[in-house]
Amino acid sequence: MYMLIEKIQEATQIEISNKTLDGWLFTDFGGKDKLTAQLLQIPKDKVSSRRWIYIIQGNNSCPIKILHSIEQDILSHLPGDQIFVYNSQVELNSILHNFQGKTFALLSDSNIPVISTVDGGFVDTLRLSNINTVSAATLMQRCLGTLSDKGIESHERAATLLYKIVDDTWDYICHHYNQNLALTERMVVEKILTSFLKYNLITDHAPIVAFGKNTANPHYQVPIHGGKTAQKGDVIQLDIWAKEKFSLEEDKKLSTSSSVYADISWVGIYGSATQKQTQVFNSICKGRDTAIDLINDSSQIPQSISGCQVDIKVRQTISQCGYEKNLMHRTGHGIDTNCHGSGVNLDGVEFPDNRKILPGSCFSIEPGIYLKDFGMRTEINMYLTNEGIPIISGLRFKNGLKNIDSIPQNKLLVTENSHAHYN
């Protein structure tokens, strides 16, 4: 039960040693903060209708609980014998004044809204109590956004299966092209989802399958009935993400909550590629490879580069290819037990992420170019081992795939003159 708490305490101690910080303050009101509930493993059957506060301190000091009198057991599963109880807002303010002048990390960040879950009213309350706050983004990165060795193994297994599924899916697409059979986006989605079931993978959302002009929308969703029918010359974008239904935890027990996602995108042409399509594809590959090279080079100087820096460099590369105005999203996002995880994002524009790429970090690299008539995105995953070695996910398992001849993808898949043997 205390394994995650111990990780929180360890992360807090590291951050305290690195900067002026007195601890990490957690709070929730009415069970609204799902991220805090995940971190502190708040039991789902606990009644939570009043504000509670939990403070992890450094130097092995005892955690502090601030509880409402009618819900004093909300944090009973957590360590901490120093307890304050209140009934009124006046009493809560009086308790908080005991911590005036101190600085606490808080799940509040102006750049990274995904971890900014503390309500603004409570932030004002802390300020009025002369309590200083800083972003807990790096703490979140250390607790949930970096992978253990078991987590890396789970991620690698998921990546391996996703590449297998993309390979089989392209065979399916080629078969329909060669046999002159109608093929819709929904048919391909169902093919992928069936493969997820076959390999015991789960996902939080159906994959993105887009044909033709629909590829110009990075977050296109296939209609439940049909979707676009593939036409000769269409760009086909496949974007799939999933994780194992079960994985092994550090204690070798099966778990449904510790599996780690993989998330890849592959692009091809229903027919043969035009010069323009090839040019766009080569440009996104150049941007992607810029990120890979930068991360590989920075691994010689541990924790020397941020997600923001990688994104900016990729944008510069793609802009030099003439597509600056066709960039619609960041280069990548953190990956952990959530597909869009708590770790470092490769983002210098949308939600600038200045966190360093730490050992154990796992993230996507997925630059995309979006024109009026079509778009393209190439996506791989990459992680740093806990020894700081950068690895491209799934690379070691590419042998035996029929259509995928390289990871990362270095040439467009085409159905023209393919020799699909789908059955």
C-alpha cells in the first residue's frame, strides 16, 4: 500500500535537496481531483465531501494531515500521526497559519494544465496564509512519469505488439486494394480493435484511422458507421495506442494498473505516392530524426536537455523544409500507465515543458505536417533506461515483420505492387 507513498517521499526529498522547498502539499474537495486520488491511492469507497490536506515533508519528518471533523478517516491508510482537525473555515485558516513562510510544491502549473488540478480558490487561501507554492511538475515526473525496469518491459511488450498489429493491418489494406474490394475507415478500426483483443491489449480510445482529406485532422474520429472509403492516391494514417491488460509488478504479482502504454503512428498510400506526398513524408522523418539525434547526443551529459528544447529544434528543422505554417501540435508527450502521462512532454509551444528528460522517461516523438488536402504523422516511442541510455521502443523486435522494414519508418508504405498475403 505504501509503495507509491514511499516514491512520493523519495521524490520530495530529492527536490528539497535541489531547491528551496519544505514539502509537497496535496489537497482535495469533494473527490474532484482524480490525479491526487491516484497518487495517494484514496479508496474509492471513502466519503469525501470536505476539504482535506496532506503534507509530505523532507528530512524523514512525519507527514501532516489536516482533516474535517466528520471525515477524519479519509487518509487513515496513509502514514502520518501529526493531525489537525477543523470544523470551520476560520479554524482551517488558523491551522494553515502555522505554515506561513513555508514553500510547498502544489499540483498547479501555468504551463502544464494536465497536472494542474488544485482549485484556484485554495491557491488563494494559501496565498492569504502567506504560504508560498511552486509547481509539482518535476515531482509528478519522478513519481508517475518515469518508468521502473518492470514498466519499461511492459512498454516494450506493448510496442512490439503494436508493430505486429500495424504490419498485419497493412496486409489487410493491401489485400483490399489488390482485390479491388471496398475498404472503409471503420473496417480498419474494427480490424485493429479485434487485434487488441487477440493480444490482450486495452486502450482508452479507439485508434485513429484516416483516409485522404481526413488525415489533415490530427484528432480525426471515424464515424461509427463506415467513414470514408479509400480511394486510389489517398494518404492512410494509422495511429494506435494500447497497453497490456495485465503486467507484472515489482513484487511479481499480476496487476491491471501498472501496465505501460505504447503509442505509434504509421503512414502509407492507397496506391502509389506522389512527389508531394513523398516530400512531406521525408520532412516529418527529418524532424523526427532530429529529435532522436538530439536525445542520443544529450545522453552523454545526463539531464542536460528539456522537452521544450527538443520540440523547438524539431520545429526549426521542419520549418527549414518549408512547412512552418503546417505544424499543428507538439512533437511528443509523456507515456506511462496513461497514454498521455505525467512525464516530460516534447513541447515548446503549446504547453512549454522545461522539465529535463530524466532516466526512466518515456515519451512519443510524433511530428506532423498538415496541409489542406492531407496530413502525415510519423510516431515512435523512446525511453531512457534507468541508467540513462536512450532506446527506441520496439526496435529490437522488428525481425519477422512483413511490411515494416525499419523502425522508425523510413519509407512510405504503398499498396501499389504489394504482395499482401492476408488471410
